[in-house]
Amino acid sequence: MTDKLWGGRFTGKAAEWVDEFGASIPFDYKLAAEDIEGSLAHSKMLGKQGILSQDEVDQIQKGLLEIEQELNDGELKFSIANEDIHLNIESILTKKIGAVAGKLHTARSRNDQVATDFHLWMKHRLPRVLNELTELQKTLVSLADQNADVIMPGYTHLQHAQPITYGHYLLAYFEMFQRDYERFEFNRKHTDILPLGAAALAGTTFPIDQQFVAEELGFDKIYHNSLDAVSDRDFALEFLSNASILMMHLSRMAEELILWGTYEFNYIELDDTFSTGSSIMPQKKNADFAELVRGKTGRVYGGLMGLLTTMKAIPLAYNKDMQEDKEAAFDVMDTILASINVFNGMLATLTVHKERMSTATENDFSNATELADYLASKGIPFRQAHAIVGELVLKGIQTQTTLTQMPLAELKQASAQIEDDVYEVLKSKVAVERRTSIGGTAISNVKKEVERDYKIIANR
Ligand code: ARG
């Protein structure tokens, strides 16, 4: 027998560096609070079911609460020799209360224990993600409210396409973060299931009460298959996947803010508090925080790809590979909470150059579709109208004249159907105001959506 908690059938003692390779305590110490929480509920249940005596349960609970206090006071010390958080806590408990500590592991395995800890960890933190997302959405909707009528170019292929409003642009991201919110809510459902009671893989012969433990720990459901209970990491994969999609959204917007803050665009200026300078070029004001959010998207995707790959060929049930599930989730949780928060601050404080945004739609051809639609509404087949306007645009580019600057006689040469009322139709603001189809950029639409979005948030 070796001195490990599982050392009975062993005679050979592993070298320290081998222990180090196998240990998870360098990172799963982060599950300490959840491990204690799970053990408190489990031991209480063992007492209630008469599996342990009340006196034994009292000793275990007292010891666990002391450990919890030491954890909160930052006094708890863990060792690599004890491999992971579960064995570390059991060993600390043994030092405190003696052999009775060994009864805590009755009707339980580290396999259902680690799964329970990880579920609890995620369950405690998902509400924070939802809160941060709500804060970000609040900022977006109130900015959209203030900027519902700020005209700017809408882009496709990063080329001026059709005029939109800044408010409409902001609400596009509101919608994306709304879907993110819903995905994380769904993620919470799959996290809210108790694995404890599955034991190593097959369930247990002890007369346990899983319902009681679920209620103690605040779980909504219990796994209905013990093999699945200890092997399932879908809730972590869903989290990483949701986080990846969220970061993709943040990163797209970050890219736009970076671009829009350049000399060439000059649509916005980030606040000093969300910008940095250069150590050599005195004039510089860099969008470091937006760039970092964009950059951190990579490590979040990495977390998802890592765990997907780890899980892909693991036969049922628990295999040690699954110890690799935690670090990415821990890192991604910190990363997304910080990224949403920074992004929110950055958005709320940036200055919008409204004039510059709207004039950018005045010297371009982003009203070409208006003219084509104008002709189509007069009965000219749209494809033909498209060709007529295309030729006018070409002429305009060659002579450096916008459609609005072309005299009526010249427009009439292209199509006799064009009348004096065309100049009104060609205005960006009119182009925006006329886009009243559901979800269109019309100012009245944006205002309606703003009201709807305020309600979505108020109803949470
Ligand atoms: N440290 C392990 C993990 O994180 C705990 C479960 C160990 N179970 C086992 N049978 N080796 O996955």
C-alpha cells in the first residue's frame, strides 16, 4: 500500500514529476467552494438516510465548515501529492476529524463528485454572464434611442451600399446579444442537472436520496442515466460554444469601432479611458481594448476546439482525459465576463461624429438603389432600371457628379420617366425613412424596436 488515498492496491510510488503530470489541483482548486458545498449536501443526505450516524455526519459537517472558513480566509493549502481538489479536501478533513472523514465518500465516486462540482461552478456563474449581457444590451438600446435618426452609410463588402441609421446599426448587435442571452439561458438548463448519485458509473447500492441532494444544491433535475451523468460535458461545450459565438459578435463590432476610429473614417472617437498611447509616436491614440476583445476571441475559440477534440473519442464512462475540461471553461468565463464589461464601457463612452457619418452618404452613390426603385415603381422592369442607373453612376464617376447634382435634363436622357420629384427620393434621410418594412432602417421602425427592446430587458 502507498500513502495515496487510493493506495491500497499499489506498491510502487510515483515520482513527484509524474504526480505533477497527473494532478489537477493547480487549476481545480477553483472548485474548492463547490466541492465543499457538494460534500455538505451529500453528507447531510447520508445522515438523513441512516447510511451514516448523526454523530458521524455532525463531525464531517463541522470539519467541512471549518475548511470552508479557511478557504474564505485564504488559509487553505493544497498539495500536488493529493492530486486534485476532491482528494485534497478529503485529506484536510481527515487531518481534522480522523478516520470518520473516510465515510464521506460512501455512495460517491470522484467521477460523480467532479461532475457535480463542475455543474455547480457553471451554475453559479452563468447568471453573471446573463447580467453582463443585459447591461451591454441596455447600453445598446439607450444609444440606439439617442441615435435613431443619425444617418450613416450602410456597407456591404465594406463599400457604401445604402444609407442606414446608427441606431439601426446598434440594434443589429442588440439582436445578436439577445440570441447570445437566450443561448446562455438554454445552457443553464443543461447545467441545472445533478450527477451525484451516479457514483463511479453504474449508480450505487446504498439507499441514497438524490432528490434531496438536488434540492439542497438547488438543482432542477437529476440525470436519468448514471453513465451519461459522469460522462456528460455537453454543458461545458455549450458554454464554450455560446461564448465563442458571443466573442465573434463582440469581435465584429470591435473591428468596426477600430476602423471607424481611423483618420480615414473618423465616424467615432473612443474615450481616452478606453484608449492607449504609443511609447514612441506622441500623436497616437490606439483602440487597444477593442483590439484585445477581438484578439481574445481566438483563445475562446481555442477553448471550444480543445474540449471538443478532447471529448471526441472518449469511450463511456469517465476517462482521465476529461480532467482537461476545466481550464478552458475557467479561462473562458473570466475572458467573456471581462470582455463584455470592457466593451460596454467602451460603447457607452465613445463620441459619435454625427455630421461626419451623415455627410459620408451625401457625396456617394449609396442612393443608386433609390433611383432604380423609383424607375421600377413607374413600371420599368427592375433589371432594366438597374442598368439605366448603372450607366448614370458610371457617368457620374467619370464627371465627378453625384446623382443629386445631375440636372433633370441629364437624368431624363437616361429615362424619360424621371421627374422633378426624384430629387426628394434621392435624399439619404428620405431613403432611410421610406424603409418601413419589418426590421427596416426607417427612423420610425428603429424607435418602435427601441421600445420593444426596452420591454425585453424590463421583463427579465
Ligand atoms: N481530477 C479529476 C478530474 O478532474 C477528478 C476525477 C478523477 N476520477 C478518477 N477516476 N480518476 O477529472
